[in-house]
Amino acid sequence: MPEKIMVVDDEPDLESLIKQKFRRQIRAGEYDFVFARNGLEALAKLLEHPDISLVLSDINMPEMDGLTLLSKINELKKPTIKTVMVSAYGDMDNIRTAMNRGAFDFLTKPVDFNDMEMTINKTIEQLSILKQALKEHDLLLSIQHDLSVARNIQLAILPKTFPPFPDIKEFDIYASMNAAKEVGGDFYDFFMIDKDRLGFVIGDVSGKGVPAAIFMAVSRTLIRATALKGIGAGECMSYVNNLLCNESVSSMFVTVFYAILNIRTGVVEYSNAGHNPPYLMRTNGEISEIEKTGGIVLGALEDYEFKSNSVKLEPGESIFMFTDGVTEAFNAADDLYSEERLVELLKQLCGKDLKDVVDAVNKDVEFYSTGVPQSDDITILSIKYRNPE
């Protein structure tokens, strides 16, 4: 598309002179000139030709002068229109006024057409840069809108109603996720496999942003669908691992801790696929790390056999699960929050309601990282076993 340039001047010979000077660019489709005799006619031309990007305007004209026209153009609030003012060489007061009102450049009479051509080329070059910046800005706004929608979708697929099973009194459960970006790669989930068994899982996908969020949604869906078949924790991890190895792109993987609580006995069967070991919170205030099962991350090595282990919860005891966004949060001195600080805090929180425990850890991590941008998703899932009687 040619650059459309409007020349506003009451000199009758100027139109033919400009067409003669720029005949090569006009024939080549580089420039398209529009002419007006005064400011009023120029405003009408702007409405008729909304794609005008450069206005060359004389200052002294009948009916509406160039300075008034410049003010009217500014009122249109179209940054893709640049105005170059033309006036007599000695008319510096008006030229300064025009520049103060937002004119991009100026030319003096008698017009040097070579100077005019250089000024036009320079102005169009700046317009091209500006248009590209505006295009990128619009694209960024569109991406931000899409990310906002994606965040809402991601949050919608995570359980967030607590208590989730108000008629079941054998356990309490509470969780939270704070993404470092608009969308995150952490997830948690829980579901009744049958009337006696609760499945629960926490995971952390490698990477950040949209790719991690998509892989997170796929991983969560596969784990839930597989777990609802009622198979053991290790077998579930093995099956999902093979599925992810077949579908994984860009070498993405996910760490997972998946467990099954028998709500009648308090026995928890679990399998750890390269995730941070959760903590067992005893009623006497003792905090211990749940033994690992030797599993690797999901999506890395096909046909890997995941093992499972078990631990028995007594009434009132809890399992505290988390992603490394908790322990690897940084403070202003570039020190990690650390497992040691987390354990000391959990000792103080033994016996508290799960929501109070989760909220207290989130607040302590936030306090520790004051002034430092969140670098990783922070996700917590905690479950407490109750007396089934």
C-alpha cells in the first residue's frame, strides 16, 4: 500500500510541482498524494481518506490556518498521523508554536524539493517504526487477554471448594496454588476412587508459562483418568509415564506424588515420581519426611517400573505436600526458604486446621520473599485423617 500524503496549501501551482517532483514514486505506488486548499478542506479530506499518514501543511492559509489545523489533527488522537509544517524562513515564532503543538518537523519557503523529499522519507520511516510498535502492542494486549482466559480455565479445572466432600467425615483436605506467571505448571487434584478410597496428587511440570500449563492439564487428566480405574499407586504412575513419554514434546516432564488413602484404616499407599517428599505431621508435633519410592519424573523414560510404599495415619495426623516453589523461594539476600525453615514452621502448626496450616506457610513464604518477584509456582496440598468412628 502506498503512503498517503496530504498537502495543504493555497498556492495553485504547488500541486503540479509536487506531482512532477514525485512522479517516479507515484508511478511505483510508493506515494499517493491528496491536496487541500485550506484547513477546513483538509479536515474533510481526512474524513474521506482515513489512511492519510502524513500531512504537509502551510501555516498561513485562508478560512483555517495551519496552526488551527494542527490542533484539530491532534484532537483526533491518531498517533499514526504525522504533521510537517511549512512557513516562510523568517516565521520562526509560528514554526516554534507548531513544534510545541506537536508538529513532527517543518520546512521553510521557498520550498527546496530535495529537502522536502528527505523530510518525507524520514517521517515515513518514523511512521513505519511507530506502526510496527503499535502492531506489537496490540498483539501483546491480545496475548495478555488470552493468558488471562487461560489462567481462568486452569484455575477452573483445579478443585477449589473446601470441604470438597462435606458428607465424608473421615478426612479433611485443603489446597492452594499461586502461579508465578499468568498460567502455571503446578497442579493438585483429589477424587474418591470408591466409597473407601481417596486418591490425591500433587505435581510440578518442568518449565513455565503456556507450554507448562498445557502439559500440566494433560498430566492431571491422565492421572485422574488412570487412578479412577482403581489400580495401585505405582501401577498408575507406570501407566501414565508411558502415555506421557509417547506424547511429550520439547523434553518436558512432570514430578508427581500420588497417593491413595483408605479412609477406613488410615493406610496411605503412595508412589513418588521424582517429587519433593511430603512431610508427615504427627499429633505429638513430630515432623518426618515420607520415605521415597525411588521413582523418576514422569515423561522421561518409557517402560520404567514405579514402586509404591505405604504409611499409616493415626487419627489427627496429616500429610503436607508441596512443590519446590515453597522451599526454593528466594529472599532479598538470594537465600532459599529451605526445607529446614519449612519443617520448623510445620512443627508450630501441628494440630491446627488444614486451612490455617496452608495459609500460614503461604504467608511465611511471602514474608520471606518480600521485595523479590515470585520465581516459581507455589502449590500446597494437605490432608488430615480423622477417626472413622
